[in-house]
Amino acid sequence: MGELSRMWRESPNRYRLLGKKCGNCGRKYFPAREICPVCHRDSIGKMSDFELSGNGEIFTYTIVHEAPPAFSRQKPYVLALIKLEDGPMITGQVVDVDPDEIEVGKKVRSVFRKIAQDGKSGIIFYGYKFTLA
Amino acid sequence: MEKSGIVSYGSYIPKYRIKPDEIARIWGEDPENIRNGIYILSKSVPAPDEDVATISVEAARTALQRGGLKGSEIEAMYIGSESHPYAVKPTATIVSSAIGTNFDLFSADYEFACKAGTAGMQNVLAMVKSGMIRMGMAIGSDTSQGAPGDVLEYSASAGGTAMIIGRENVAAEIKATLSVTSDTPDFWRREGQPYPTHGERFTGEPAYFKHVVSAGKKMMEKMKTKPEDYDYAVFHQPNGKFPMRAAKMLGFNEEQYKEGLLTPLIGNTYSGAMMVGLSAILDVAKDGDRILAVSFGSGAGSDAFHIEVNSEIEKLHSRGAITVRKMLEKTKFLDYGMYAKFKKKLVLGDDVE
């Protein structure tokens, strides 16, 4: 049940790439942070919700051959660090590509996909992944 | 009187495809017979991490982008499908959260075989016309199922379309809509069954053609129009042949139906089928164009729409949202083994997924 609560709590972030913007320095954060690590106390009460565009480019990547059980149908798959055009760097799976199509610097955009499911009767977890733009 | 109708629209078709030749190879059928019999050259296949919720979200986001709209402006959300991810927990809850609608939202999931999406369009249109809401979204989306080796396996595909219906900045006015319904045992799926069953002799004349042609004729009678008064006609398309025959029975020619006929390339997207065709027409439609759109849902019924496009469509075209034809340019073909893995026809243990 802990996992269910966590996924529910984080669903706006996972579904819509909802991060935070510091009202003091303008830096954007994902995952969302309540305090800006640069401005510290000056950012208290000034962190506002910010929806990231989901557009970015591949900063670096790895190809996963030994996948967790939930990804058995997708291996080998690409896991990348994505430098978003809004600023933050985030980790995400790149889907609908063959691993040999992936290169550092290629443009990607976010897509909404199924992440995992809790067995045959449990909840289905959704969230962001990326695909080549 | 104030106009009501389509304010924006968006579609999503998964990237993966399989050809009927590959399915026929596995089941020992003559691919030429299949191609000629149902006129399907390839069908879309959802990736392992795609379902009706993900397809609906992608279609909804494209519709919002094309309309220059925010999710918070959507006041109603109805999703028609026969492959909702949950038996109990509405897909509309997931999709509305993913596009950022407000907590104040009318929503539900609909089911009426392949016409549940257009039933949603009628529902939203009625709410807009009555003044209950300013703007709402209706989605038709499916990851349809065909039993291995069954004729449906050659056509059952995946895709969806979102229509935003409102009364401000209407680009395609829905001047009229009507429906026909009867109790016809042409196709069904019982609770808990993974694949549908079809009552073969009922599939064509008593089901598809009776309902589609009746609804089309009734609409032309109601609007006092003839086939030549329409620039485009689009029908539910369970295969490539049925909609062409229905079009001819109603008096439409190839020029009128070819733009909205996508099943030969993507297969039958069920609840998405007519709506994806309509979306492809709206991608190229111009001010003054008239469209007759008729869906069909097994069981059985049809919804007909008389639609008139105005100059607002140019604003939608200018926003650069992906068109249906553009989406069809990027495809990856699968062999049957990969298709079986993607479609979960190969079952993994409980501890795996």
C-alpha cells in the first residue's frame, strides 16, 4: 500500500512533468523541490508549480539488457539522461526506438506511457517516458 | 443561433505495424485472400507500454495543442472504448489528471462497441448546447482484441481520437446528429473473456450496412441534402471494404470517402475508427466544406453527424499539431513473434507482470 500512496502522491509530477520554479532565481526543478538549493531561505514561500515542456535532448544513455521483470517485454531498452529545454536534467526511458538509433544530442519529447502494474489485479502505474522528436 | 461543434481535435496511432501476410503465414491462410477479402494492408499494434489511457492522453494533448487550449478549460471528459484498462476505474480519471483538468469535471467512460466515442461526442455536444458546460472533450480509443487465428486478428488494431466540442471558436459546426439502435447479435464479448465473438451471418447486412446506411439516409433527409452536397464522407471502418460499399450504397464517390478511409493502413481502431477518419479529413478541410460522418457500434447502432467547416479551421492548421497522415509516415513493422509478445499473447508468470 505504501507504493500505491507514493505513486498517487506523485502522479501530477509523473503524469504532467510538474516541477517547481524558484521565484527568487528562476531556476526550475524536477522532481519538485520545496526549497531552492541555491537560494535556500530566500526561496521559502516562493517555489511555484511549473509544468515542463517535455522537449529536450539526450545527454547520455545506457542500454538495459538485464531488465527488471516488469520490463521483460521491452528489453533491450534505452534509459537516458535527458537535458530538458526548460533546464532540468531527468532520467527517462526512450521508447519506440531500436537501441542503435540512439545518439547523444538527439532531440526527444515526452510521451505518456504505462510504467508498471501491481500484478494482475493491482493498480496500473503511468508516467512520462520519451521518444525521438 | 450560436454555433456548437468541434473546437479542436487530435489523434494518436501507435508506431508499430504488422502486415496481414505475416499473420496469414502463421495460420496457414492465403494472404492474397485476406488482403482482397478485407482490404487491409497493415494494422497498428500498441507497444507493450501503451493502452487506452496512454493513447487517449496523447490524442487529448494533440487536441489541446492544436486548439491553443489548456486542460483546465475542459469541463467534461467522456471516453468511449471496449478495451478500457480497468473493468472498474474510469480511464477518464487518468486522462483528465494527465492533461490537468480541474477538480470540477463531468466525466465517465462509455461502452458501445465501436461507437462509444461518438456517443461521447453527442453527450458533450448536448451539454454544450444546453449551457451546462462551455467546452468538453470526447475520446474514442481502443487497443482492440482479436483471438489468435480468428479473422479479427487481421484487423483489430489500436488508436484514438479526441474531439474538443464547444460553442466558442468552433472550427467545424455540428449542425445535426442522430442515432439508430437495435438489438442485433453481430459481435459481443462476455465479462471476463479476453476475446470477442462474432455472429458471422449478422456482421454485414443486418448489422453494419443496415445501421450505417439508415443513419446516413436519415441524416440527409433531416438536413434535406444529397450526397453531392458533401465534400467528404466518413464511415466506421471495420475493414477497408465495408465503408467503401456503404459509401456507394448511399451515393458517395471515391473522392468523397478516400481522405477519411484509413483502415487499409492502420486496421480497425474500433472506437477510434470513424473519429480518426474524421480527424484526417479535418486536417485538410477548408472553409465551407461539408462532412457526413457515420459511426457504427456492434450490438448494434450508428451515430450520424452533419458537420460544416468554417474559416476557424485555418487557425487549427496553423498551430503545427501533428496530422494523421504525418503520424503514418513513421512506422516500424513487426514479425508475428514480436507482435505476440507486444500484444501479450505470450503470457508471463504472475511474479513477472
